[in-house]
Amino acid sequence: MGAAGPAIIFMCLFVLSIIVGLATLCFAARSMLVVVQETGLGQDEIVWPNEPMQDWLGHAVQFIELLGIWLAPAALAARLLRNVWLPDDAALRILLLAGPGLWLFFPVGLLSSLSAESRWVPLRWTIVKCFLRIAPAAFVFYLLTAILLSAAVVPWYYALFGGRTVLLPAAAGVSAAVLFIYARLLGRLALMIQHLPVPRRAPAKAKAPKRPQPSGKKKRKPRREVQDPWVAAAEDEEKERKKLERFPWAKEQSQAKPKTGYHVPSAEEIEGYGFAAEQPTAPEAAPEKKPRSRFAQSPEEYEAYDVRGTPESGASAPRELQDAHFAEQVRQRIAERTRALPVLPPHPFLNGVYTFPFYSACMASWLTLSLAFLAEGGIVHQMIEVGRQLFHW
């Protein structure tokens, strides 16, 4: 019975950590995607869209897919190496195995997902080629993000596993700021990819028809035979004569055949025409009466018409709203087609990057994310403490 209390507390904390963690992941994924997209369009100030919270769950699922692609192999490798490498520190082992993969492939996966027709595409070779074309800028990006991610992960490690709970608020605030700065850097990298010149493909050359190659030996043309029509007629007569000599009854059959051609009939063979008996004629149907025009009707036969009132001004409002909405869509389409390429700052990885979390438009989101990280970190810390008592970690 003594272990029942810690077990119940552990399960309650575990369920609470899942709920709070899912809400934190939804808000963090939404914030990161908005910052990357707006920065990639060349915007310095971020305009947060007024989207329903149900859409945030889709962003979280997208992030879980990208993270799971690299976290699953790292977790499997950490499980296989638990008795060989860092057997007493499983958290550090998982972190060292999963961190480099996420640091290297997560930017490529996120930009591939945002640039593809479907957001579930984790990798596009086009993005990999673009990273290679801007190799110096990509190297600087990876160097800066390595420093930022280290600054965010180290406080969490010592706060959760090093017994220094005082670092939890600092770890939460730093992690929220690092997320915004990381998204800003990734958006600037996407903006640099947009400024790459489009490679032109050489026009395909028309293939000339293949000519047959002359062989060593010349082919002889077949000799054409010349036929004499008089000789052929004489041969046919000779064959017919031999046939009659061999089969004498064939001559009688040929004579018995009727001659073809036009035969003039005699007067006895012509049949005359007869006269048919007269049949009674059917009576003609009475002509139908044409419908009278309404102008030929008497005043008593007129039908009364109901007079409707004039339409109210509010009835035409939906039509006007539809026209205004259609005109706005047309203007947006024209603006998208004629939109100029966004301007790249002179120092993409410095201008408006490290002060970005403290912009007036981002301050509220940064504070909300910091509080969410702090709540999740506190729950996980308490769960680890209870788990040490329960499972003797």
C-alpha cells in the first residue's frame, strides 16, 4: 500500500504532462511556422493570423512527423547501446544521438514540407540542392543554430537531471527566445533561396532521322519481268482448246448457258394496268379553334394580377457582398502575380534576428510560450522525482 500513493501521483503527472505537452507543442509549432513563412516573404514585422485553434493541431502533427523521423532511429540506437555507451545516463545518451540528426536534417525537412504540394513530404532533393548552392550561408546558419540550441538544451539538462531546479524559469525563457530566433534564421535562409537564379535548361535539339548505313555488299535489284498481252491471250486460247479436247461435255454446258444482255419483250408478254375500285373517302376533321388572344377577351374575363412591393434595400446586400468578395479575390490574384521579389536585408543573419522575440508583435507570444515551457518543465521535473522514488532510478 505504501507504493500505491506514488504510483497514482506518477500516473496523474504523466497524463497531465501529455495534455500540457500537446498544448505547448501546438502553440510552438504554430508560432514557428508563422515566423518562418512571414520571414521567408520578406516581412520584418510578423502579422499573426486569426486562425482557429483546431488548425494548430495540424501544425503539431506535422512537427511530430518531422521530429519522429529522426528521433525514432536515435531512440532505437540508444536502446541498443544502453549497456555499452553511457549506461548510467540514458538522457544524455539519447540527447547526444538525437541532437545532431535533428540539428542537421530538421531545417531541410521543414523547408521541404513548406515548399511541396503536400505538407507531409519530409524531404525534397530540390531543397538539398539549394542548400548546396548557398553552402557558405548554410554553414553560417548551422553554426549559429548549433550555438543557440546548445544554449537552450544545457539549462534544461541541469534543471531536470542535475538537481538544479532554480534553472527552470531561465530554461523556459531562453528556450522560447531560441525558438523564435531559430525560426527567424530559417526564414532568412528561405528568403536567400528565393533569390537564387533559376537555372535555364538548354533547348532540346531536334533529332535528325537516322539514315540507313550502307553495307559492304550491294544488294541486287530484282529483275522485272515484261509480259506480252498477245502472248497471254494465245496461251489462254490454247488452254481452253485443250480443256475441250479433254472434257467434251464442257462444250455442251457452255452452249447451254443463257446469253446475258437486254431482251426486248413481245406484245403478248407485256402485262397491262388495271383500275382499282373506288373507296369511300374519310370525313375531314373539324379544324381546331385557335386560342384567342388575351387582347380579344372581354373585361369580365380578365384575370387580376397581384402587385408586389418594391424589394427592400437589405435584399441586395448579399449580392453586393459577393461582388466585393470576388473583387477582393481578383485583386489578391493580381497582386500575387505581380508581386516583386522580397528585399533581402544586407546582413540576413544579424538584422532583426536576435531582438526579434522582443518585438511588440512577438512579446505576447514569447511570454505565453515561456509560461507553457515552464509549466511542462515543472510537471516533468516532479514526475522524474516521483519516478526515482518509485522505480529507484
